[in-house]
Amino acid sequence: MSLPSALLDRARVAARPQVTGSVSGAMGLTLTVDGLAAAVGDLVEIDPADRRLFAEVVAVGRDRLTCMPLGTLSGVHSGAPVRATGMPLQVPVGEALLGRVLDGLGRPVDGGPPLGSRVSYVDLASETPHALSRTRVEEPLTFGVRALDTLVPCGKGQRLGIFAGSGVGKSSLLAQITRGTDADVRVIGLIGERGREVREFLEENLGAEGMARTVVVVATSDEPPLVRLKAAFVATRIAEAFRDEGRDVLLLMDSITRTAMAQREVGLSAGEPPATRGYPPSVFAMMPQLLEKAGTGTTGSITGLYTVLVEGDDHNEPIADTARSILDGHIVLTRKLATVGHFPAIDVLESISRVATAVVPPAQMADAREVRRLMGALRDVKELIEIGAYQSGSDPLVDRARGLAPQIDAFLQQPMGESTPAPESWDWLQRIVRSA
Ligand SMILES: Nc1ncnc2c1ncn2[C@@H]1O[C@H](COP(=O)(O)OP(=O)(O)OP(=O)(O)O)[C@@H](O)[C@H]1O
Ligand SMILES: [Mg+2]
């Protein structure tokens, strides 16, 4: 009988003689360890007798390791014993994770039973599918949100950004999508959010029904930057494992901006120079690495939805700019709509899905295009209408758009708790286009 190689590796690690090194210095976010051999990317355990603090080896010298702690350094003293684990961070994967809430390092934090042997463990690092081995995005993935399913349609394996200022409804939209989507599995990464909000998100927005087919990975804003950064990769790694089983996964990340901020803290403390608006180069290297992991594989797919915080409506902010250039489409939420109570506050005309024509049949596409045309016509003369300078009858398209505006508005607005199956949304849209 042959043992699985992962099991053999573990047995080898366990059987190795234990060598203990010691902490020789700690400054900022880095820690130096003497007298221990380890590879870059491996985890070491500091002061194992006291509490479980892990650190990742980021650089190795002749007999000194430079490590970054995955926890707070307070209480770590020089000379504290350090043990090599012999492996990089291990991420739990598998069906048993559904319904569970994990911390940024993949450990359960929901008070539920230990994961034990019901999950398997894999290295955090993974192969990104090669561009040519990826299947094309051809099938729609629906969200149960009318404005998105019809006017900004998403395909299985597509990666979309949700761009918005603070408090415009990004997280609420993610929750609505999580409950309404037809994806097999949902993985949510909550990165750098306020602790108070996480509970609210899980209990009120997501609810028990939303949790059932969902895995949540949380690293709140008070966690060390490396943990926040890892959390984004841990959530993605869990999604990759489901994809590799042939499943269609929806990965929702709130937010990519805070993930980039975590990388900035890590980069700056490692001595990188700040480049674009205080972001060191490693931030712009990390973003494609993370975002390219989503998408289609040879089997299965990861559809990625990433929220991007646009501060002060500056859409050219470097993180938003980089995200936009990597992603296959964007959903724009505007404060203008949110303040008048139009939710979800999606600016349909500014939102674009690059795969729309590939995933929507031509007849439906024509209806969607017509609604966009009507909305566009109305937007162009909005100011004229407001000041009373528009004369009815001067443009038949505008007149038609004005007549249909209340119906279009009713279609686009959708209360939080409501989910509309895509066929119903398309029928509704068709009724609007065919009426009057
Ligand atoms: N579909 C909706 N229906 C009604 N109200 C909504 C809806 N979506 C959002 N809101 C309102 O907008 C507020 C902010 O929403 P949310 O927390 O989702 O925004 P956010 O963009 O994630 O904010 P932050 O940038 O702080 O993370 C909510 O508290 C709620 O009052
Ligand atoms: Mg939010």
C-alpha cells in the first residue's frame, strides 16, 4: 500500500530532529531568528510553550532568518525559542468548510467544531492556470439582482470590480448577490473591514440561508497587515480547490483596496520605497497575482467580484486604476443614487461587462441595449428637463424614455431581501421595452 505523498511529507517533517533557534531581534513588522535553518515561505513557530505565534520566513542569510509575524509581536523577547515547522502556511479545503467562518490564516473562528480530518490541507501557494489552458467565459452566472443579470451580465469565470465610495452599498450588494446567485459555492473574503460590521454582515445581511453554501474568511482592520494580506490569498486558495473539483465558485472579496493597503504596510516595513501615491511596487505586483488566480480553469470556474474603494470619487486613484486594467468589467455604484434611496445604487450606464455578448442570447441583448439607449437619452437631456428647457415632442426617443422612466426605475431598484430569478428579470425587461 502506498501512502499519499502529502501524508509522507508530514511524517518526514514530524520525524525530523527538532532544532530550536532563537529570536535575535524584532523591529517594526520583522523579526530575526538565529540558529535555525528554513526555506523562504516556510512558517516558524515562536515561543511555542507560551502561545502559538507563527511567522513567515521572508529572507534567509548564512545563519539568520528574517521573518514576518502572523500575529502581534508584543511579548516576544530576544532569545525566545523558535521552532521550524518545515512547511509553508497550510490552508484547509473541502466541502466541510461550507457554512464556516475562518480567520485570515484559515482557522475556524465561529465557535463550531474543529475542522479535524474532514478537510484536507494544501499549500497556500498554487499554480495559476495557464492562459491557454483556461476555458472561455461563455455561460452566464446569475446574481438574482435584476440590474446586474440583465444590464451588466456576468459570465462564469469572469472577474468584476465593484467600484464605489465609502458607504454607498458595496457590502450590501455583495450580501444580496451571495444570497441570490446560482453559483454552486460562494467564498467570501472580508479583508480589513471594521470588526463590528463583520458580525452585522454575517448575521443580518447574509443570514442563515446565505451562509449554507458559503465559506467566509475574515481578517478585520485590527489584524496585523500580513494576516490581512494572507486572508485574501487564503480565500482565493479555498475557491481554487473547489474550482479544481469542477465546481462553479463565486469568490467575493471586500475589499481589494484594503488588501492593497495591507501589502503597502508589509512592503514599506520591509524597506521598499514608496512609489505611486505611497504605494510601493510590490502592491502593483501583488494585485495581478491575486486577481489572475480567479477565472476559468481547465474544469470549473472562479467568478471573482472584488470591491474597490474609490476615495472622494477619484476614479484614477492607483489601486482603482490597476484593478480596472486587470478585471474583465466593472460595476459602478454612485453616491448620487444612494442618497436618493435608489438601491442597489448601480450606475448602469457607467458599468460594463466585457463578456456580455458572449453570455447573453442576441434577442435579450437587444432588449438590454434598448434600455441602455433609453437611459442614455434621458441622461443627456436631464439638465434641460430639470430647468424646464426641454420641450416635449422635440425628440421621440427622449419622450419615450421619459414615459418609461418610472418603469425602468422600478425594475432597477431592488430591496435587500429580494432576489429575482434571471428569467423573470428578462421577462420584466422585455415588457418594459415592448410597452408604449
Ligand atoms: N439594497 C439596499 N437597500 C436599502 N438600503 C441599502 C441597500 N444597500 C445599502 N443600503 C444602505 O447603505 C448603507 C451602507 O451600505 P454598505 O455598508 O453596504 O456600504 P459600503 O459601500 O460597503 O460601505 P463601506 O465603504 O463603509 O464598507 C447601509 O447601512 C444601508 O443603510
Ligand atoms: Mg463595506
